[in-house]
Amino acid sequence: MSKNHYREKLIGADAKIAFDNKNFKGKIIDETKNTISLKTPDNKIKKFIKKNIKIKLKNSIIDGKYITRRIEDRIKK
């Protein structure tokens, strides 16, 4: 995957998020220009700043710093 061209919506995706040498697993429930919100299996909501995380989906790993734009703008490009 090209680092600048992740064009799919992330909301609703099952993901693992790596942040500060810790991994968090759950479903992405919200995305803004700079943040991702994850609902963990124990129903806690964790909010992460995109530029500080890596997101692992089924077949790809996304460095959050490359998707720090509004979802509408990222999908259009």
C-alpha cells in the first residue's frame, strides 16, 4: 500500500492499533481529521491521535501520520 493513498473508510473496521508500545484491539467507531476512536471488546472507547499510531487491518498496516486529513478529502483524492 502506498503511504499516501489509503482511500477507504475506516469506520466499522476491525483493527489493532499500536500506540506507545501497546496494542489495542477493537472496532473503529469514529474518525476525524486527526483522531481515531476505537471500541474495545470490553466496551471501552479509546481515542488516539492519528499521527502517533499504526493501524493494522486485515491485509494492511497504515501509519496514521499519512491519513491525517478529513475522510471526505482522503477518499476523493
